[in-house]
Amino acid sequence: MPTDDDEATPPGELIGWLLREQTGWIAIGITTGIIWMASFAAAPIAVGAAVDDLIDDPDLGRAAWWGLAVVLVYAVGALAGAIRHRAAVGLYLNSRWLVEQRVSARMLDRRGGVERPTAEVLSVSIGDAGKIGAIADLTNRGSGAVVTLIVVAVWLLATSVSLGLWVLVSVPLAAMVIAPFMRSYDRRSTEERRQLATASAAAADGVTGLRAVQGLGGGEIRRWFAERSVGMRDAALSLVRLESVLFALIAMVPTLTLAPILWVGGNQAIDGDISPGTLVTVVGLAQFLTTPLFTLSEVAQVLTAGRASARRANAVIDEPTAVDYHPGALEPTSGSISLTDVVHGSLDGIGFEIGHDERVGIACTSDRDADVLVRLLARRVDPSSGTVQLGGIDLRTLPLETLHDHVVVADTERPWLRAASLIDNLRLADAGVDRPTAERALHTAAADEILRRRDPLDAEIGERGLRLSGGQRQRISVARAVLSDATVLVLTEPTSALDAVTEQLLVERLLAERTTTTIVFSTSPALLAACDRVVHISGGRVIATGHHLELDRDVDSYRALMRGDA
């Protein structure tokens, strides 16, 4: 798994892509940003020209015209500023949305491969996306700052070479003073974002854990989270300490560069080298120059933080996929499953066949073997060698959409449920399912006590179904799997949280309802006894195949597994 330091794609490429995707709004923002900031520079120039003109010819009418000219300059700047702000907000929000889209698209890619904690991905999709979006937001102000600095420098050079040269020299000097701190800020910002993602993942697990074991106190969970939040605190404090120095420099350095401009300009006015109006303009421009200088400092800071966030976003976006995608029109003609000499993970040359409409139990001595098999059947991974076939077609040649339409793997042992109503959760399998069909599915899953409640389908079940018992969550997951109407249904320990009576009821109803291929990963004797056949796997290999009673009688390792001695 790539880490944040493995820059498969440089951060600049993601930022460049964002800017290219929004060239229209960026052009509007840059244009209005230049006009907006240039109006602030034009105002003191206009005032200085008015002073010189009115000294030569003091006239009330001329003064009024000059006053109108200054007001017009500010009006143009205000209008441009309003448009610029609209463009800036739009660029920020759209850039954030574009990054969230790319991260979400990678997470939802059927080819899989992203194994990062959900909270970490959310941290990237929300927090880091915002920091990247801020770069697009600053393109218009940054452009205005650069252009205005050049225009002001040219005006000062035309007025006084010494003043113009000082502006041209002071800006690079200010950048040279601040640049080393920016590089350090980049490193610390990257580390702070990484630690925040780690702490966020711990917080999400901790909150869920506290709710699940609230009757046990939860002290260990609190300590566990506290230990993992130390790194985030230290990284944040390190970043804030540097920010305090950086912000002080950003405030002081531009101001210090302006003092000599005022000194030189004032002396030239006293000596008569420049006019009083020019001195007024120089003073006004000296005060104005803090704005573009501060803006460029802000641009550098935002760009540094944005690059750190872009690295983390790229780490998710560039995560290699677990399987390859093969588009096509292949359709399996049956629900038969065949594994031939499959080697992957803990599996060592495993092979067995499951016929169309057959109900087969798979009893694995090792949970690791069961997990690898489930991942192979769902094609979350491809075998290192050997083949897995559906209806005689290698899974690797089937389009993923087709495969997932025909094979549904329901993790009924660790069911995922939304914080919504019961029927909303059942409709994840079939968005158009009606209420009678949903109730039938719950009946098949032996969820009778849920059906006896008042308005059971409309009841909110809480985050991850925390308002339900473990057995109820499991049976809702089974009901949802029944509604999928898949050609091949794979269930993992669908009765592990049930008592013996409810388990027997679910087994009878489920196997009576299911008329297509059903594969059940379980070590429950009652469930395996109801299957047509059982495949017993141990040490990554098939040990025996047969009916539950036969295996329990003839195979020692199977008998030990059924009695919990394996």
C-alpha cells in the first residue's frame, strides 16, 4: 500500500488539473482580480495627479471632476471586487467538489484496492480537499498582486529610478527571508494532516466502540484513543509554533521593506526632485503595497498547505487496484462455481466445484482460509495462480458489473447497516422493493419479533444498527441478501449470533426460499447439516467433501471443528 510519502503523482499535477478544469472561471477571477487590486493603486496616482493639477490651477470645477474621477476608480474597483469574490467562492467550492469526486470515485471503484480507514479517507475528502480548493481561490488575488506590483514598480521607475529599484529589490528579498520557513511549513503541514487522519480513524472507532460496550465502562477505549491522539497534538503544536513565527515575518517583512520607500520619496520631495502630488502618490502607494505583499505571502502559505494536502489526496487516488477491469458482453449461463488449482494467500492449490442451484456449506478450520475464499468469489482479489469460474467463465474475463449482478457476497457476520429506517436498509439490495416483499424477506430471515413491532419497516435502527441486537442485525443482513435475488448468494456465518431455536428456523426458511446456488461459510452443525453438501478445508487445501453427517463420522478434523476443538 502506498504511503503519503510515495508520490506516485506529484502534487502539482493534481493542482494543475484543477486549474485546467476551471479555466473559464479562473480567467474571470484573474481579470477582475487585476482590475480590483489595480484600482487601489490607481486611486493614489489619481489623487497625486489631482494635487499637482490643482496646485497649478486651483479651480472648484476641476476639483469636482478630479473627485468624480477618484470615485469612479473606486466604483470600478468595487464592482470588479464583487465579481472577483463570486469567482473566488465558486472556484473554492468547485475545486473542493472536484477533489472529493476523484477521491470518491477511487473509493467506489469496483476494482478495489483501497484499504485505508474510512475516517482517513473522509479527512482527505473534506479537510484536504478544502485546502487544495483554497489554491484556486487565491489565483485571482495572487494574479492581481503580481500585476499590480509590476505596474507600481514601472510607475515608480518612471518617476524615480531609486524608488522603482527599491521595490524591485525589496520584494525578492522579502521572499528570500520567508521561503525557508515555507519549506518547513510544508513538511510540518504534511505530518499534521497525516496525524489528523490517524486520530480521526481512532476517534471513529472509539465512538463506535464506546456505544457498543457502554455497559462495560469504556475506560480502555478512552485510553486507547488518548494514546493515538498524542501524535496529532504534537504535530499540531509543532505546526502552530512555526505558524507564529511565519505570521510574524509575513506581517513585519513587507512593512520593513516599505520604510526606505517613504524615506527616499520624502527626501526627493524636499529636494524638489519630485512634486508634492508625486509625494502624495508615493505615500499612498507605499501604504497600498502592503496589500499585494501580504497577498503574495498568503499565496505562498496556502500553496504550501495545499501541496501537502494534494500529496495525501494523490496517495488515495493513486492507490493501485486489486483487480483488472475487463469490459465486455459475457454472461454466465449458469450459477455453477469452479475453483481449479487456486493459490492465493493461505490457499495452496485448492480446487472444488459447486453445481448450479446447489446449496453448499464451506467449513474452514482457519478463518484466514475462509476470508481469502470469500474475497476470491467476490473478485476483490484475483488468484496468484489457478482459476475461479462462474458458469464456466473465468471471473477475470467477466465485466465487474456483470459479476456483481450474478454473485452477491453478504457479510452477515459483520453486517453494515445505515443510520436510517429498516426498509431503507433493505432497499440497498433492491431500490424498488415493496413493503410486502420486504416483510416476506424478514420472515425468511426469522426476524419475527421485529415484524411484530409497530410500524417495523419505518423504525430508525441507528448508526450501524446500534438500536438492534447482534442477532437482529444479522437477520436483517440475511433478509437484504435474500432480496438481492442473485444467481449465486454467498453468506458468511449467517447464524453466529443466533440461539439454537432461531438458527433452526432461519435455516429451514432460508434454504426453502433459496432455489439458486447458495454458498454458506459456517462452522454451525445445524446450518451445515441442512446443506446438500459440505466442503471441508484445512491448511489451505480441501480435506474432504460430502454430507455433514458423513464428514462428522469419517473425518477427524471436521469432527473436531464441529465440536470447537480445532
